[in-house]
Amino acid sequence: MNRSIAVIIPVYNAENYLQRCLESCLIQTDLNEIIIIDDGSTDSSSDIIREFESRDERIKVLNHEDNENHGRSSSRNLGIKHAQSKWITFCDADDYYRKNRFQAFAKKENHECDGYYELVESEFEDMSISPDPASVTGVEDLVPPEKLFDFLITNREQRISLIGLIVSKKKIDEVGVFDDSLEVAEDTDFIWRLTSVATLCKLETESPVIVRGVHDKNTFGDEDLVRSSRLKFYALWKERLADLKISDDAKRRINSSFRYYQYLHRLQNAHGLKKWLLYCKFQLGLSLK
């Protein structure tokens, strides 16, 4: 049985966190490829990467052809393209693994699923971001794989974190890589596309072995960018509705989310009386539901 795993790590100006991330990867004996994409860093990240590259032959360092910054999606896609392993997982430069990150995965004898997911702990650097210094993200319920796609759409408070996912490269090749036109929600789009056709199963651990670092540099402060990206995300999924085998409730959720972000976009570009009328019309529509 081939348990070969590649971790894909996009890096952009992460000098304060990168060493912790890479050290946590080196101790994972189940990893046979550690693929680092230097996404045009201008701080000391490149120096840190070169130092680690000399320490472990599993490390493969990639750059975009123009050595410029292309963003997380393009960088992850470059890593996927060069990965030779059967299984793919992801880790951002400010995240890290605890010991035995892949132990639960290794215990699966047959790996009958296309992918596996598990809970992720969020570690907040700044208490102003969250009053809780550590919290858990993920699907806490035990959801049958055939119902997972519908569940993710209708239960937004429970979601699969990208860094908690291990998926077969064969299935990624089938579904497609990250949509680099989405600056926000590109990971959700990728995961939804996977769960719509793939069999993803939950891995149970006593406590999370994956930690997402949350700080002021990786939280989205640009509300306009968030709104425009989410509008594009839901517009894409609204177009796909006719081909999706999901519940009526899930379809309503996608349609209502699209209308909400469409309303925010229009409201942002409206002025005076037009803005007030748009607000009233939207509120009236909500009250009639």
C-alpha cells in the first residue's frame, strides 16, 4: 500500500513563523516530500528556506518563473503539479504540526476513501482577534461521506480546514486545482468541489495535531475584497446548481448567500436615495421570507 505523502507549503514573507512550520514538518516521518513554494518573498524567508533545504533531501523548493508574488492558489497549484506522492496535504507557513500528525492516517489499513480530514486547532497570537487563545475548527459531527457536501453547505459553522485535509493526487487531478481568480474562499471552493464528487472520511484523534496560527497578518482586514470574492464564489456555485445533487435547503443556502453578497456589492456602489431604497427593498425581502 502506498502511503507516500507530499505537504505543499506556499511561503510569502513569513520569516517570523517559517522555521516553526518547517521544523514541525521535518519530524513527520510519514512525509516523503516537503514542497516549498517561495512566492516572491522579500524578507528573510528565502534564506530560511535555503538553510532547511540543505538539511533534508525531502525538501523541494519551487519558484514562479518570474520570481514574483502570485498568491496562495497559484503557489499551491505549482506544488501540486510537481508533487510525485500519492497523497497531498497542505500547510501554510504560519501553521505547524504536532508530533504524529499523520498517525491516524497511517492506521487506516486500506485507505478506501479519496481523502481524509480532521480537526484543526487555531492558535491566536493576539487576544484582540479572539478572546479565546485556542479554538478548534472542523466538522465535529460524524457525517457519512455521501452526505458531507450537503452538510458543509447547510452547516457553515462546521467546515473542513484545508490544512486538516489529506487527499489523493489522483482525485485532485480529476476535480481540478485551486481557482486562482478567487483571493478569498479559494480553499472553500476547492473543498466543496472535492466533496461534491469524492469520498472524504473523518479521522478521529484524541486532540488536534494540526495548529493554525492566527495573527494580524493573515486575517482579512479588507472587507471590500472579502465581499467581492465571496460574491464571485457564490456566483460560481449558483451557476453549478443545476448539475449538483444536493438538497433543496442547500440550494436555498447558496442562492440566498449569492443574493446577500450581491446586495452588499450594489449597496457599496449606490448613493443617496438609491442606496436607501436598495436597503429598504432588501430588508423587506428578508421580512417576507
